[in-house]
Amino acid sequence: MMQKSSLLAVGTALALVSLAPSVMAQAKASKAQQQQDKMVAEIPRCSKSLGTISIVNGDDAYGWTQSNLAPPQKLLRVIVQKSGCFTLVDRGAGLNAAQAERNLNQNLGLQRGSNVGQNQVKAADFVLVAEVAAADSNTGGNAAAGIVGGLIGGRAGAVVGGLRTKKLEANTVLSLTDVRTTESFSFEGTAAKNDLSWGAGGGGFGLGGAVGGGYEDTEIGRIVTQAFIVAYGNMVAELGGIDVGGKAAAPSRSFTVATATTLRSAPTGGGVVRALPVGLLLYPTGNKEGMWWEVIDDNDNVGWVQNDKLTAAQ
């Protein structure tokens, strides 16, 4: 009778151990999901776009490869799209595919009405560089768990022995550069979490599985994602105190003289200010009268020239 009771107790204990992984994983997934949903909810939302933006990865790939994460560009695209603060323009694989499609028009010809041609690509107002400055996932086994795991042994012991304390930290940097003025602003984001883990991954980051690359299904990936959301939130919050009007503040586009002509003091009948050789750079002041534009040269000479003598400088 004593032996039967002992066997029953051992069987019950093993049954509880076998159930523990799924129960703990569900509890962890629920906790992780709550934290993740909270962070996604904290992605800043804008009622209107602040401009067009392209996103590139930083030069140092070690920041994300050390944690087996994909380059952060894809993650930032999803964050930016969810915020509505910028309009994304593709300068990566999408642009290459679009260029290939456009090349069909030159080589084979597209159907009439396709409306694909020159001067249709939207310019980026800003370039956003995403970098993982540091990501740390130092792990130390729980001594008590190791002892219990050794006593139980087998697969169940391995599960219990997997109970360990992890210190997860990440530091990210977003650099926003105005394309026209090249003014650049940097924003940091940090995230850290001391978590008791059974080694089972939680659910997705609330981004609908759109990112992948380790950002949604690994603990350090979720921490890095949180750090990027913090950095992005800091960036959008500070834009209110930063002059981001580069598009309006930048000088008007410059033009070069395409056909030799003269600079005149008035649109019609004005005296000659100077000769304008081919290739000379001129800057429109914004004043116009018919085909005549008021311009200024590098020597601060101001005068009028017919715009059909000019071509946009590249």
C-alpha cells in the first residue's frame, strides 16, 4: 500500500511537471502580449503627415546581428506606417523592382495609358537611419532550478532546468536628416526588462506578424522593438520644437544657362547687366513676369532672363 501511494505521488508530480511548460508558456505569452500591446499603443499617431521619408539601416550591422536580428529597416517601416506621421518612399527593394518595371517601357514598351514616365518619383523630405547601438541578453541559470532539474532528470528535468533569470537591455538610435539642408537630429531609445522566463516565446508584438526577423518571436527582439518605439516617440515629440520646414526654408532650385544669353535689368527693354555663358548657375528669386524670371548669380548680380534659356540644375 505504501509503495502504491509513493508511485501515485511520483506519477502526479510528473504529470504536474509535464503540464507546467504549457501553463507557464501561456502565462508568459499573456504577460508578454500585454506589454507588447501597450508599447504598440504608445506609437505616436499624427493627424497629418510631416513629410515624405525613406528609411535605411545604419552602417554598423553588429548591433542587430549579435542578437540574430534582421536589419531594422523593415521594423521601422511598420512603426512609421502605424504612426501616420510620415509618408514612406521606398529606396530599397521596392525601388529596384519599380525601376525594372520602368525599364520595360524603354525596352519593350508599355500599353498606352500606363502613365509611367520621367519626373514622377516623389522626393524624400527626410532620411531616417536606424541603428541598434547595444543589445544585451545576459543569461544566468537559476541555481535552484538547476538542482530541481537534476533531481527530476530526463525531459521534465530539462524543462524545469530551463527556468532562468534574464537581463534584457537595448539601446537604439534614430538619426533624422533633412534632405535639402542636411541638418541632422539624433534620438535615442532604451528598453530593459528583468524577466523570469521558461524559455518559451510569447506571442507576436502586436504588429500582426508583419516584421519577423526575430523582432516578434524572441525576447531580445521584442526589447529592441520597444527601444525603437521609444526612440521614435521621442523623435515625433521633439519635432514640435525643431524646424523641420526644410522644404519651405531651402532656397529655390537652382538653374543653369542652357543657351547663351544676357541678364537684363528689366523683363522687356531693360539694359544688359551681364552676359550669361552656357553652364552658369543662377538662382530664381521667385519674381516672374510671363516667360521672364528674376534671378541672381553667385556675384549677387540681379536681373531678368527668359526661362526657356535655362535648365534645372541637377
